[in-house]
Amino acid sequence: MWRSCLRLRGGGRHLLNSPRGGLTASEGPGPKPPAHARAYAPPAAERKRFYQNVSITEGEGGFEINLDHRKLRTPQAKLFTVPSEALAVAVATEWDSQQDTIKTYTMHLTTLCNTSLDNPTQRDKDQLIWAAAKFLDTDTVCCRVEEPETLVELQRNEWDPVIGWAERRYGVKIGSSTSIMGPSIPARTQEVLVSHLASYNMWALQGIEFVVSQLKSMVLTLGLIDVHLTVEQAVLLSRLEEAFQIQKWGNVEWAHDYELQDLQARTAAGALFVHLCSESSAVKHKLLQGRHGFEPWSGKIPHAAEQLSPCATATEPARLEPLLHNKRSHGNEKPTHRNEE
């Protein structure tokens, strides 16, 4: 089934939640299970909150998260350390926002950090890059239908501008196709985009590959990371056919609404993770003054991540409105490469 979305009036709202929670590890009361048993075993859906305070300390390997006097650890029992203080604040916010129970499935930034630290699939940088780049061959916005005509027109009006932006932005040819084999992506396009991805560090690549796998689209992911699209726009565009079918046949609130909001949360957290791992940032005031007490912080966060908050609430599903056009300009700017950190 094709994915779904539509342009949002006035550029849309900036969302941010977090990607579906993976595996978190912390030291709580009771004996520790063996490392091999702890490593990426499916966690319980919820567990009782065992800590009162969350704090951040700077160690030799980066910034650490403390739950009371215990240091947070990964599923493979490694010390949980992140490269930037802003990312540490975002992760600490996830832990501090838990109520009586710990809902690991809502802690997507923690999950991404665990994956980056443990690297459970043992992938190197080249493998991460190709894991993301391979989606170009079956990119959501490049694979089109031949009928019905209304959906054909919808895809053309909503997806073509995004493809056009990416082609101008990176100086490549992407195109689209109705073939079951997908579009034929030129070798040079692959080379340019692979080179662009190579400019990111390993942590940021984990986030990029995560977002690409959520949206099933390299083009939409690049638009989101480059702040050409908002999270809500990228998600809705990735679900264009589903939104079309919902408009025609109706919405199943408990299923479609949950799926949309969950995808928004995952995508938003992945985008935030990329920005917090890609740029240098500093937090001058420690947050976490108690279980629910956060003081304002005066640190500078990356420009692109300013509007992304890990605690934001996913909005209600946007209605499918016919052919609302994004007023963002489609500039001819060229991509800039980030230095390895």
C-alpha cells in the first residue's frame, strides 16, 4: 500500500515526540541478570518507577545520566554516555517525564542512544549509509500509481514539488515511476547522496537510517533533516495513499489515529536525534532539580533543532484537504557537508 500525506496550511506545525521505544537499561534494585540475557531482550511494556531524581554529569567519555545515585547503562551493560550535553538533557527529560511506571516504548531518544552505544547488529559506517541509501530504489514519493486519476493527481501535486526540491538541492536527477520495479535511479544520484550521508558521524547516521525506515523515503528524510519539511508534513506525505483511502472510506480512530501519532513521535525524535548528534551544543544550566523540577536553560541548541522538543505531544491527525500547497520556497541551495566529530 502506498504511504500517505498532504500539505499543511501555513507550513504546518512543528511536532516532536519520540520514536517507538526500544531497549533501555538502568540499574534498579535487585540482582542484575547476566549481560547476555539483558542484551536486547524484549522489555516489559511498563515497570514501576524506581528513582526519584534524574541528573546529568560530565565524564571522560561524554555526558552521563544518573537515576538517583545510579548511573544509567545500556542493555549490554555499557555506561550510558552521549556526546553532547543537549542530547543528554533530551534523554534525561524522557526519564524524568515518566510517571509511576516507566513506559520504555515512549523513550525513543534513549533507544537510539542505546543502539548507537551497543551497535547490536555490528554495522560499520558504510553499512549504515547503504541501509539508508537503499530506500531510494523504492522511495515512497518515487513510486506512483496509474489509477484512480484522483490519486494520480494527488501524488503528482504533493510529491513532485518535494522531488523537485531534492533534485535542485543536491544537483541530481531522481524522477518517479509507475513500474512495479520502481524508479531507475541514476548512479550519479546514488553517489552524490551517499557522499552526503558520509559527511555525518555514526550517531547521526543511526538517526537518519531510523527516520528513513519510518518514512520509507530518503527524499522525505532529507527534506525533514534540512528543515524543508516539518515532521507533520513529512509523515503525512509518507502516508498519502492511506490518507486518500481514509478520506474515501472513513477513519478507524483507534487504529489510524494511533498509527499516525506513533509515526509522528518516532519521526520527530529521530530528526531531533540527528540534529543533536550533528552539531556542537552546550547547556550552561543543569536541568533536573528534582523529579519534576526543571529550570530554564540558557545553552545554545542547534538551529535546526530549536523547534523540536522531545516532550511535545503528537497532534490530532490532520484532515486531508485537497491540494493545499506549501508556501516554502524551493531554493537552489547546494548541500553542505558536516565534519566528523
